[in-house]
Amino acid sequence: MILPFIAQLNNIKLCCAHVNEFNDLSIIKTYAKNILSQVDDKTAIIASSDFTHYGSNFSYTPFGSKITKEVISKVSKYDKEIAEHLIKGDINSATRIAYKDKATICGLAPMLILSEIAKLKNLNGEILGQSNSIEKPIYDNNFVSYLTLAWREKN
């Protein structure tokens, strides 16, 4: 999703990392500090992730197995709650909720690192958008929820 965008840019250096999961939040803080020691004011740090994967295909149906507007609304609210913690730099709360519920957020680990980096840099976070795959023309009993988060310098 990100690479086609980056491919359009000229004269950039690219470094990729695959981060799977953390069992210790102190490691996230260490990663964030190490990454910050390698970047400058011309560096963009991007983490790509979907939020909740919902339905029987994902073995995740805490709000019911039949997809309804109410279920979609509950998933959206749930994801937004975790996102609110992430944009505030509260990785403890985001992790506690996601791990307690066995959330199916596929890229939580890189989002936690990015959230911690933003906190260390005193950046202002915001939710830019929210959508899901079930709003598309193909309807079934599974969907993926998406949120776009961004952090910028405070004005």
C-alpha cells in the first residue's frame, strides 16, 4: 500500500522493518529511542496496518457472527478507542485493551512504536479517517476496519 506512493518519489533513501509483536512494552520504548537516534528532520516514519479483522474467517466475532450496522458501529467505536490511545502516546492502554480482547489488529506492534516515537517527539496526533471493507460493493460476513492516524508538530 505504501510502496507505490514511495516509488513516485525521487532521491529518497528507504529503510524497511518488519515488526510482528511485543510482549514487553519496555522493548517498544527502546526501539522508539533507537529509531529516533537514526532520523533527522527530513525523515518520515510510516507504519502500515489494518485495524480489526472481523468475522468467522478471522475467528473474531465478539459482537456477533452476523454482520449488521450495529456490529460495524461497535467495531468502529472499538478501533477508535484504541486509536485515541495511540494518538495520545498511551501505549499501555492501547496494548491492554487489544491484548485483553485478543484483537485482530494486524499491525499493532509498529503502531505502538510510532505512537511512542510521537510521544517522545511531543507530536500532536489525530485520526484522519475511518472506513471498512464492508462499505464496498461486496458484502459478506467478514470485513476489515481501517483508520488513518497521523502525528505532526504542535503549532
